[in-house]
Amino acid sequence: MAARLSLQDIESRVEQLSGREEYSSELIYDLLLAYGKPKSTVTRLRKGDTNVASDPTSDVLLKNVVDFRVTDSNLMSAVTMLKEDPEVQRFSPRFVIATDLKELSAIDMRTGESLLTPVKEIDQHFSFFLPWAGMEKTQFISEAHADIKAAERMGKLFDELHKANPEMLKVEGGRHALNVFFTRLLFCFFAEDTGIFEANQFTNALASHTLEDGSDTAQMLARIFLALDTARPEDKPSYLRRFPYVNGQLFTVREHEIIPEFTSKARQMLIELGTLKWEEINPDIFGSMFQTIVSTQKRSDLGQHYTSVPNILKTIEPLFMDALRDEYRRSIDSSKRLEKLLDRISEIKIFDPACGTGNFLVIAYKELRRLEHSILERMAELDSRHQVLFTSSRINIQNFYGIEIEDVAAEIAVLSLWIAKHQMNVEFKDKFGVEIPLIPLREAGHIVSKNACRIDWNDVCPNEEGGEIYLIGNPPYKGGKSAPKKLKEDYPFVFQGRPYSKNLDYIALWFIKGAEYIAKSSAKLSFVTTNSVAQGEHVSLMFPYIFSLGLEIGYAYTSFKWSNNAKRNAGVTVAVISLQAKTGGPKRIYTDGAYREVSQINGYLAAGPHIYVKPARRHTSPSMPPMCLGSMPKDGGNLILTREEKNDLLRKWPNLAYLVKGFVGGAEFIKGLERFCLWISDEQLEAVSSVPEIQERFDRVREYRMESAAQSTVDYAIYPNRFKQISYRPTDSIIFPRVSSERREYIPIGYLECDVVIGDSANAIYDAEPWLFALLTSRMHMVWARAVGGQLETRFRYSNTLVYNNFPVPPLSDEAKVELADAAFRVLDVREYHCECTLAELYDPEEMPIDLREAHQQVDLLVDSLYSKRVFTSDEERLTRLFALYEEMGEKEH
């Protein structure tokens, strides 16, 4: 099996094979090694052990991998014949290759793609053979791969230009000028591959009219840009007169305009960029990656903050496209109704107040254009006279609005809309045979480069009475208290003197401003958001004000993993939340690709009333024992012992074994780490007064506490033998980690013996009975913990006062407790059977043993039956039941 290599690793390896003066038949072995094929595999192939070709003197045939032939024949004919060879049909190599060792011709047998290149330039086509390295060319990956290749090469060009122009980024407007420059390059490359310019017009002009050393490349680029901004052909140099007039101010000379000087290498890189297939670039992904090109420190996160097309569709489809398509289906046999629908969609305004490089706007534009195409097609079917409408599109990009704080991203957003318009114009021509020229550009999206938190959104996209406006987007989320100081300065601008919590996530500012923008209007919004805004304390901090404006959640996608086509998939859990004016209609909760209709959605994205769970001092159910925070040492680590330290101490002072207990916190418990602690009461101090090892530890505890900024800790320095906060009781206990990975289906909790002290990184329940273990390790409880507990970064955060004390528990019979205890012992027995594994390993969702999963499922079924006679079909149904029970218990208390 091929070694797992990164894209960069492969490119670097293949690059080492390029540029040689001559090649031998060893080329195939070098290539296989470059793509990560094991040396043993290649060695056996070279010896002939695995070469299944009938004539190994001319062919190298490795089953499922490659058939390689050195030949003097015409390479295109040779590779075609090789493709049809019976041996190829039998042994199914992924690639067939024919070469005369100067040029190389290859065919991907799965995709049908072909390659013809000088062997010395093989590195320029390294992506062709990526399947050898396990990087398969699926539909999305192949599109993204082309984009990544283009983006990375533009990144390398940026690095080379920066090296050649070290002062450029230091002068006023230098970075912005470079951003504009790369935006123009992107447009030119796209235009020459898609019919906006003549084929290869831009690249050929650079190659034909500049010196190889790059000394006049900047001047030539300036002339081309000027030609593109000049309307009359006679005002252009003769060799540039075929360049069209673009308009749109894209090529207009701007203040601080600088075109960087080129080296020979930079010029060659620029020309090579022009050889890429830029028509494959999708503006809905490329813009987000492109903006990282000019920021080297961000390039390692290429694509990390890009929202994928499927995730964008989660905002626009339920928000407005589904309803528009339904109206289309209802109007399918009526020309008047279709024309009315066409009028309607031509007036719709789409507004992204955190638009970045315009991904959401681009996808919304394309979807509206496709609906327009369907309407026009059907109108022509109903009456051929409607073909008069096939002259242009009524979906105008001037109806697309955005706010973006970074000027380069705003520039690319405008460009992305132009590219999207051209792509849809091509689809229009394919359907109706009518060409809609993109240039000269007569319209542009309303994209402003401003701080969305500090401006009136009505100044960007006026929310006029009767207008149909949809707000979409993926605003930034940066945490509450953890948000950078610069971002915290935006909060007062949003709240305008109203009180607010410092724990509000930064994304809440978009929800607040968005709610105020759409209040008392027909406008609606839908944002992709970190799911933590609908969990824990944050629900009560954000949603009461939103709901007080007369709004409701129209639909919601509950938590799902962010995924995209970019190079590095962002590991983020998100949700989609839509807001609208209150209606009497049903609301939708989407989970795992399906939805259910409910009458109301609360801030936890569950069906039910607007409940806000707040910390409680005691549990609502009298049958539930108290949960407390574990014992807190505040000792600088001096009362804590490793196994070696414990053994050294007791080897010298064996009579002190009764003063040492096990010590475990949340992380130690999950990871199986072993620690101990000194547990010495005031009455036992005399027993250790002559033990220097312990007295030295006490001295260090005093010193540590005396240096604390907290006066209560300083005051406690007189008790160096004690933990600062003591919860421990000498009984059996349940340990409940306060933080756990969000990947786990169950938070690993444990049942501990009486001589173990639970630390403050976990919660503890003493005098705990086994039935409680089953209840707390159930899916029902996990659903509650996810919704109510919130997250620390992306991990589960568990609070005894917020989660445990509010967990609704129905009355439990003695029989139910016995059944729960039996189920709990089953889980513990299975864990013991796998005692060689840590809980971190056992509860990894991809590694969880089948018998442990089955034991937990039995617990889940049993606990579910205590809450409902009807089988729950989703976690959302469980959460709905829990909120209903929580509300009932609250009413009984009052």
C-alpha cells in the first residue's frame, strides 16, 4: 500500500525527477517511489517478481497500478493501443504509459483523462498520478484539486514577487495594490479560458512580448491592463487592439497602484499559470483560498474557513429557494403565474453582511439563475411567442449585497460575482442559443469594505417596505471572553448603551444586528454558526432579546460537522439558524438530512417553549444525590505524587501508607494516568512531623500559596497539609469529567472505590448507587449535556449546577433502579474485559468495541423507556421530551 504523503511531499518528490538531460527505463520505478509506493514493492517489480507482462523486456505491468512501455512509435498511437491490450483488460492497471524517454503519454483508465508532456516537465503534471498516492479524483475533489493547484502556484508567485520587491508591502497602499494585481491576474486567466478573451490571449501576449529575464514584464502588464480599460481599439497599441474593453473599474488605474517587478523565474511562473485550465475554477471555493495567497502565515490554513456548497445550500434552500421552486411547480401550466414568478425573483435582494469572498452570494445567484432558466424554458413550451424573452437575464448582480472588512476579500467578492455571471451566461447560451456577453461590465454587486458591526446595514442594503430580502452568510465566531481585544471593541457599537454579557460569542453581534434589521419586515435571515451559540449559558444571553423583537426561528439545522472541498477540512461543528417574523406556520428542524415539522423552536434548537436553563443549587429530583466539584489542591503540585514518588516515600516510611490515596482528575481518568496524593488531616500532622520529604512538600505548598494573587489562597497557606477545597468523602463515588472530546458519543464516567480522591477537573458524586451510573452514561443524559452544558473550545463542558442539577429525571421505581444497576454493571464488566485499553481508546467512536457499544445501547433503550413509551427516533425528540419534563418540574416547584 502506498505510503501516506501530503500533496506537497509528492510535488517535491516528482520535482526531483524533472529537468534531467536524459532518462532511462528506470523512470517508472522512480515515479512509483515518488508517489509513496513501498520500496519493497518497487524492488520486487524491478526484479520481475511482480511484473505480470507477457514481455517484461518491453513492458512493466503491475496489477491494478500501471502498464509502462518504452517505445519509438508514435506515443499517442502507442498509448491508445496499450489501453486496448488484453493484458491491460485483464490486470486493470490504473494508468497506461508510453514513452520514448523524451516525451510521455499516459491515460487514466478510470477517468479517461490523458496526458502528453516532455518527461523533463513531469513535475508540472504531478497531480495526474495522484491516485497512486490514494488521492482519488472524485467529483468534488477533482474540482478542488484544480483550485488548490492554481491557488498554491499563485502563492508561490506571490512569494517570488515579494522576494523581488521587498519594499512593496512596506509602502502605503502596497499590500492593497498587490491584492488588486492578483485579482486582475485571476480575471485574465479565467477570461482567456472561457471565451471572454480570445483563447490564451493574455498568456500568449506575455510570452511573445516580454524578455525572458522578466525585466519588462511589469511594463507589459501595465500596458495590457490599460488596454482592458480602454474603450476604443484605435487608442490601444496595435499588438493589444484585440484585447476587449472590460469596464467595471477592474482595470482602472487606482491610487497607490503598483505593479511588481518580475524576475526571470516570476515571469516563467506567470506564464505557467496561464497554461492551467482556469475555466475549471469555481468562484464559490477559489475566492476563499485565493485570499490566503497574500498572507503567508495564513497559507497553512488554506481553505480552513471556507464554507462548502452543501453547507451554503442549507441556508438558501429552506430560506427561499425551496419556496420558489414550489411556486414554480404550482405555476407550471400557467404562463401568467410563471411570468409573475419571474418578476418576483428579478426583484429579490440577497445580502451577506459577512460576505468574505462572496461564496454565499455566488451560490445564491447561480440558483436563482437556474430557476430563471427553468421558468423561461417552460414559458416557451407553453407559448413559443415567449422566446422573445431569450435575450438576457433578469437576475441582476446589482441585487446582491455584501459587507466585508478585508478589502482584498471584498474585491474578490465582486470578481466572483462577475465570474459566476459569465458561467451562468454560458449555461443560458447552451439552453437557448443566445449569447449574453459579460463585457463590457455594466453592473457589479454592492460589496462594501466596512466593519459590519459598526455601520447601519440599511445604508448598504435598504430594507424597504414590501421588498423581498434574504440575509445569508457565515459570520465570524471568535468566542466571548477569549475574543481578541480589537473585536471586543465592536460590542458597544452593536448594543448602543444596552447591557450585554462579556460571554457573548462574537458571532452574536451578527444575530443581534440581523434581528434588528429584519424586525417588523418580511426579510428573513439564515446564518451558518458555531453550534455553541445554541448551547449552555449562551442561549440565555442571546435569544431572549432576539425573540423580544417579535421574531422566531423559522428552521434550524442541528449540529453537524463542517466539511468542504478545500485542502484542509476545517474541524468545526456548526449549526444553521434562520430567523423570521412570527408566523402561525410550522417550523422545521433538520437533522442528518431529514427534517420534522414542529410548532416552535427554542434557543437550544429543539421543539418546545422558550426555556432558559440556568444554574441551580440543588437537583430538581429528590432521588438524585448531590454532585459536587472535585477536591482542589491549589498546591503547586506538591501534594500530588507520581507512582515512583509514592513508592520512594513508602519504601522509606512504610507506616505512612494510610496517608496516601489515589488521585484522579478528568484527564487522568480518561487517559488512564496514575497519580496519588498526600491526604493528611490536622490530627495526623504529628505523625509526619519527623518526615523531611513531607515537610519539604509542605514548605513548597506554603510558598506557592503565599505568592497567589487570590487572598483566600494566601490565607490558606497556614494549612499546607490540606487541599484548598475538600469534597472527598470515604465512600464509593462516581467521577464525571468536566471536559470531554466532542467526538465521543458518551462522556466516559467511572465508578471509584472509597480510597480515591477526585480532583477538581472532574465532578464527584459520593454515596453513589449503581443505577445512577447507568442514568448518567445514557444517551438521554448525553443529549441534555450537549444542549445545556455548552462547549469549551470544541469539547463538551459539564457543569454540576447547570447540567446535572437541571437534568429532568422522572420518578424511578425500585424495580427500575435494579434494572438500571444491572445495565450499569454490564457496561463496567465490558470495560474490565478490555482493561488493557484506556477509556480514551474505548470511547473513540471509530475504535469503540462492539460489546461495549452494545452494552451502552442497552442502557440507552432502558433509560429511553423511563421517559417515553414511544421509541425515540432522534436525539431532537429526546431533547424535546427533556425540555417538556423540565418545564413540568419547574411549574411544580412554583
